[in-house]
Amino acid sequence: MTEQSPTPPNRQDPPRDPAEDADEPAFEWMKPAGGQRAAGTTPVAGSAGTTPADGDPSAAPVAGERQGRRAERRAAAESTATATGTAAGTEPAGRPAAGESFNESLPTSALQVRPPREEVERRNAEREQAANAKPVAPRVMQVLLAVFFPVILLVLAVRAVTSPLFLWVEYNRPGFPGDGYGFSTDDRMTYGSYAVDYLSNWSGPRYLGELVNRAGDKLFKDGEVSHMADVKLVILSAFGAGALLVLFSLVAILYLRRRSTGGVRRGLFAGSIATLVVIIGLGVLAVLGWEQFFTEFHRVFFANGTWTFSLQDTLIRLFPGQFWVDAGIVIGALVLLAALLTLILTWPTRKRRGLPPRTAATAGAEAGEAEAGAVDPAALRGRRFKRRNAKAENPAGPDTDAGHDAGTGRDPVDAPAADRAGAPASRDGSA
């Protein structure tokens, strides 16, 4: 059989309403209320609010049968509701009256239930702790910046000393001891420049080993060349470490500028203090015993017996003891000056800390607070945070719980210092 096949003449249509109740509306709200029928409709026998037509004997049994089926369905629904309510331990809810609709509680009605007070306080405490907690990464960056700063200054000062400019100043300054074995100032400047250049270039030991004096003899002995190679290794390592520390410090500065307000200033301030402590300590040791200090310094970086020479050797004639004393003084002075300048520029003033300028009113208020007991800024922030949470949870509630001033509506914590000191203030702020 296909779609084009004709319909059999004797086929019966299936029943459309198994309950044989086609005249009853499908929903309760479709039934006329109060026995009234909709305009333009005719009463149907057995429907809600109507009675079978008088004189129609066939309508009465049909209407009675329909009412009986409805009564059975209602009884079954009530028995089911009664069983459910009994199992849950509650009284079954009665059916709504005629004309009333059944209102079921929405799934989101539980959101309107206020949690216990202990739970609210616990959540507020956790929020306050999270707000007051400081991240670890900015602190680590500040510590690294403070540690790297003294080393960077020391490396820069050493680089300034190992230059031909400092060599020229030393050889030409008044009072610098001369060479008792024949080197003039010009000879010292020429041969000394070779030694200083060797420390900062990438040449091998032949750079100094093949130098000769005016008589054609080797200028530096093999022991002197070997010691200068060791010095070059230490100097280049220090310069490389200084370059890496400068790079890491720049990264820390860029990170702190984006993630921590005032973090760069605090890191440099701590670094300048550490630099002053280190350089003053080394200066005291050098003043108390320069020979011992110089000897211990060489023992740290060089093997014993590789850095001691006679007065006739070229290194001693070019770089006598006074040269190293002056070099130590210059290094210490440069580091000390840079640390002091950084300390002044990063000193935590009120303006740099983001505090208002000090006035007579604020000074009096701070003195009163100091006498009564120091107030923890974290506690003040916590109080403001709790008041904001209370206001957000109860926007229509009174402000007496939030700690506001009844006359002005202002927060006493945020009020001017004159108000906190006891001076009366009107709503517009005038005394």
C-alpha cells in the first residue's frame, strides 16, 4: 500500500479519546469559572458549570458517567498526595479552591534563606584574610633586588678602577711614589696600560708574555704572566656576573612596576642599606689592618705562592702598594656615594608612601592615637571591609550597625582627623 492507494470504504477511524470524554477541557484554566460559559459557546452536557438539558433522557446517563470518572480521578490524586505527605512526615496540602491556582515554590527560593551568623562571619574573615594577604612573588623580587644591588655597585666600581683613566690619574697625582729602578711616568703609563687592557680583552697570555723593554729583555716573567691570567679570569667572571645581575634586576624592576606599587622603591631602599652595612664593615677591616686585609683577599681568589713577587719585578714597579690603597679607597668611595644617593632618593617619605601631608590636626590626632595605643592599619581595612559586606547584604537596613555617624552619614574611620579629635562638624563639613 502506498500514499496513492485509495482508502478502503469500510475502514473505521480509531477512537480519538480513549476515555470517551471529548467534551471535557484539557486544562483546568480552560473551564468557565462560576458556572458561566464563554461567549459564543453552547453548554455541553456534563461540563463544569452546566446541567443536562431538561427533557433529554439520554443526556443524564452520559453526564452522570462523566462526573463519576472525574470523581474517581480526583479521589486517586488525593490518595496519592496523602500517601506522599504521610511518607515525608508532613500533612497533605489540600486542593486549592475553585478559581485558585496552585503555586509551587521556585527552585531559587533557597537563595533567599540567610545563612547562619557563624557562617557569615567565617566567610567575612576569609575574605578579609585574602584581601590583606600579600602575594609572595613581589616580596621575592624585592629581596632579590636588595641582594643584587650591592654586588652590582661593587662590580661597577671595580670596572671604573681597571681603566686607563684611573691609571693616568694615579701616575700623575702628587705624592705617588716613583720607581727606584728606572721606570719613568711615561714608561709606567705605557706598560701599565698593556696590563690593564689585558684584564678586559679576550687575548691570551702572549699579550703580556711577548712584551719587551728598551733593552730587549722580557718585560714580564712567566710567574707574573700566570698571575695576570688568574686575575683576568676573576675580573671577567665578576663582570659577567655583574651583567647577569643587572639583567635580572631590570626584570625585577619591570615586574614590580606592574605588580607592586612602591616595590621598586622598597627594594632599592633595602639594597642601599645593605650596601652601606657591607661597605662600612669592609672599610673598618681595611683601616684596622690593611696588610692583613690585602693578604686575606688574595688568599680567597688565588693559590698561595702565585701572587707574591720581589720589588724588582715589573708588576710591583708598575703597581706598588700605594696604588692598591688608592684603588681600595676609590672603590669604597664610589660604592658609598652611590648607596647614599639611592638611600636619599628612595627614602620612604609620606608622599612616596601615599599618605596625606602632615598638618597640626593630623599631628595631634596621631599623638592622641599613640597615647591611646597604636591602631593597626590592617584592622582599619578589615573594619571597612566588614561594613561594606554588611551594607551589601542588607542594603535596605539601618546604618547604625555599619558604624556611620548618625548626624553626617560618614564613616568615623574615614572622617577627617579634626572630627575624630572631637571637633564638631556639620553636614557640609563646616565647623
